[in-house]
Amino acid sequence: MITTRELVRQNKRYARMRWGSALGPIALKVLGNFTERFRFSVADGDLIFLDNAWYVTHSGLTSLARRNRCAGINVRPVEPFCDPSAQRWAFKATVYRSRCCKGFVGYGDSDPSNVSPLVHGAEMRVAETRAVNRALRKAYGIGICSVEEIGSLTKKAPQPTNGNGNFGGRTLRDRLCQLIRQYQLDATAVKSYATEFCGVKTLRDATREQVEKFVIHLSEQAEKDRSGLLCQLNSYSNSKAGAA
């Protein structure tokens, strides 16, 4: 197993490659501290750097729980605060660090007003993920927010009126770039994948609705099976290399 000191060096080196000049000495110091305490890996997507702050990811939290032999996680809806007709959901998650642990509780909520427009219709899954993330952060003493909670901390951006071009508008483009950074994806391969998914010759020809569906699809695929997604994206890179 790689030593903690080497992991710190690797994380800082990889972080500089990913985010460059945006990383100041304080950000690198914080990265080192979290690496030493929790053995997070930047290369594996456990941490991402957005808007001058570090965020832990859902995969990073679950990996931490697995390394620490977490005994289990219980998740259930908080029915008095759920309204399926309004897509309003609230969940309670309890993390048990060991079999004798009384449990660490976290709550997560979501509705159309505090999630990205790109995941409207998936509010229930967002609320469940937020609850699990908050319970895990409490159980293992992690003070930084998880990236899946960002939607509840930011205001909704105004929706563009154009139907195509520019990846379907600034909001979609920003969300796509965020996914690429979060899951360490190859941007060129993602563009090829999007073009094929939308059934167009160039991505500029795709409608906003087509691109929106692709972004939702990519987000779900990356969360459920990142390894499978990377293999799929590699096929586009290999095809281009073969054609060359």
C-alpha cells in the first residue's frame, strides 16, 4: 500500500495538473491535511476543487467508509416532509461505524427549488445522497461540504432561451464541465460521446433538450459505474487514434 507521505505528494502533483494556478499555498496545505487524515485520492475523484474550495465527493465518502470497515448505513424517507406530487423529499441516514455504534444521523432534502434544473425529476435520489453524505461526514469528522450538496447552497442560474449551440447554453456547458472535472473525464472523448448520443454530426447541431438528456445520462452513468464509463470513453479515444 502506498504510504501517506507519497499519497500527499501524488495528490498535490495531480491537483496542480488539474487546477493549475487556481491552487494557492493554503489550498495545497488543506489538501495535504485531508490526505493525511482520510487518505483521499484526487486521482480517484475523492476530492475536487471548485470556486477556490475543496469538496469531497460521494464516492470519496463511501470509499472512506469502506476503508474504515463501516458496519452499515440505514436510509429511510422522513414521510411528514415528503410530498411526491411536488417532488419534495427528505431522508434520514444513519451511519454505523461499528456493530456497537449507536449511529451518526444526517438529513438530506431536495425539491425543484434547491437542485439543478438538469436533475429535475430525480429529487428523491438527490435527497437520499445528501442524507448519506451528511451522515458520513458527521461519522468521520469531515468538515468540508460534499459536492452533491452544492445545489442547495447556490442560486439557480437564469435559463437561456436559445435552443442549440454552445452545448445548449451556459448552464448546461458549466454542468458538463463540472462533471468532467468531478469524475476526471477526457473532455474530447465526452464530446464525441455526446455527439453520438444526440445523433448529430456536430454538437452544435444538437438541441438544448438533447444535450440536457445527455448531461443527465452522463451524470447518472458516472455516479453508478465510473469505471464502465471510462472504458466507454476510451473507445472513442482509441477509435480516433486508429483513424489517424
